[in-house]
Amino acid sequence: MPFLHAFGVAVLAAALLAGAAKLQALRETAYPPPPLDEDTLYVTSGTAVRRLTGAYRALAADAYWVRAIQYYGGAKRRLAANALAPEPPPMIAAIDSGEYRELYPMLDVTTSLDPHFNIAYRFGAIFLAEPYPGGPGRPDLAIKLLEKGIRERPDKWEYMQDIGFVHYWYRQDYRAAADWFDKAAHVAGAPWWLKSLAATTLIQGGDRQSSRTMWQAIRQSAELEWLRKDAERHLVQLGALDQIDALQAAVDRFMAQSGTTPDNWQPVAEALRWRGVPVDPAGTPYEIAPGGRVHLSQRSPLAPLPAEPQKIGGSRPPS
């Protein structure tokens, strides 16, 4: 009979457990708990996480890195959807909107758990530097993250090149960019073209061709396929900016000759005897905004086009 006794105890325990679960469900229905911000589920102190994870730091670093990518991608998609809404909300500073606020802490923890996490430094810097709404628009944090990487790996000329790029593209500080390219050039094993890149940046900073040279350098030095593809995407975007310049010149000639301002391509194409509507490198038709200004469609995979750096001397490249 001991078996029957044990079986009866088990049945009683199961019944009590089921009853407790139902009681808890009723309680939560009547008194629902406050919503939990998912960001609070992640410890944002590198020191604390290192202490908690012990021997599993590499695994924890991978988990935080995946979470950082998901967090960044989710925020970017939400903001892109808002921009395409019939009445998009006014663009406010990312730091005020609350979007991306946990991105740097996640990257900081990731690289504290694994100080040699190359992808997290290089990709993370791009995520941080991207202007709002494509990113938080924090080149200062991008540089801070890369400098952290340099402290761990003084031999990584790629991090120095990336800091130079952030200064060039996002801060338009061409002297600082040239200094960092020069520092990178003096690291053992660095490619020869970094010295010429430093000189070009100092002389031609802000010129679209120097921007193209910059992205070509990033593509050439990319250790990772994603980074190479990102550089190629930016090079294609620069090509689209060249096309927009040429199309705008054609539309301006049309307006001067006809005395009218087009709001679509039909009258322009007929007057200039084009066979169709001009499309961008991704195959999406360009659009004409009120006032006759040519621009990239928001439906294009290339959107949004990057804002070009200010030229030395204060004038912006034509766009």
C-alpha cells in the first residue's frame, strides 16, 4: 500500500498546484501587474554582468550582441514605419524620443564581457553614429566605443580608421579625421593607402569624391561581409546623388524653357524625348516634389540618402 499512499499524495499535490494556478490567474485578472519595460530585463553594467556570468562571459557577450542588434533593428523599423505614415509624427531628437536609449549600454556590456569582440566595436559604432531616425545620432558614443576597443587592442588600425570615418562623415571634423587616418597608417600591418587618405581628407574634406574614396577604403579594409555590403550600399547611394544632380539640371532647363513647374515626369520626359521615367540604381523611379525638386522615393531600398558632409570652406556639395 505504500505505492497507493504515494500516488494519493501526488494526486493531492497536483490538485493543489492546479488550484493555486487558477487562484493566481484570477488574482492577476482582478489586479493586473504593471507592464514591464523589456529594457529593464537587461543589466547595463559591464562590471556587474562580468561578475554574474563568471566562466560564461563569451556566451553572455554573444547574447547581449544579438539583443543589441534586435533592439537597434526594432527601433529603426518602428521609426521607418512612422515616417511612411500618412501624417508622420514630427521628427524629434532621438535622445528625447527614448528610442535607442539602451543601445550604447548594451554594446558597452557586450564589449566588457568580450573585450576582443571585433564585430561589436565596428558595427556598434556604425549603429550609434547613424543620424536619427536611422540611429541615435551619437557619433560621440561611437568614438567612445571604438576608443575602448583600441585600449584593448592597440594593434587594431581598423578601429582608428573607423574613428577617422566618424569624424569625417558625422562630425565634419576633417582635421580630426585626417589625424586618426594618420595614426592608423603608422600601426604595423596597416595598408599603404591610409597615408594618402589622410592627405586627401585634409585637402578635400566634404567633397563627394572624397566621400566616395572614404567608402571605397572601408570596403577594401572590411573583414566582415556585412561591413563590405554596407560600404557598397553607400557607394551606390553616392551614385544616386550624382544622378539626382544630373536630373535636377535637366528639370531646371525644362522649367526655364517652358515657364512651367512640373510635379511629375510626364511633361519633362515628353519635352526631352525620354523613353521612360528615370529610375535610381535600385530600379525605383525618382520623384519630383512641388517646386520641381528631384528626390529619391521613400519606397526605394536606397532611402534615406545620407546627408552629405559640409565642404571645407562652408559650402555643401550639390545634391
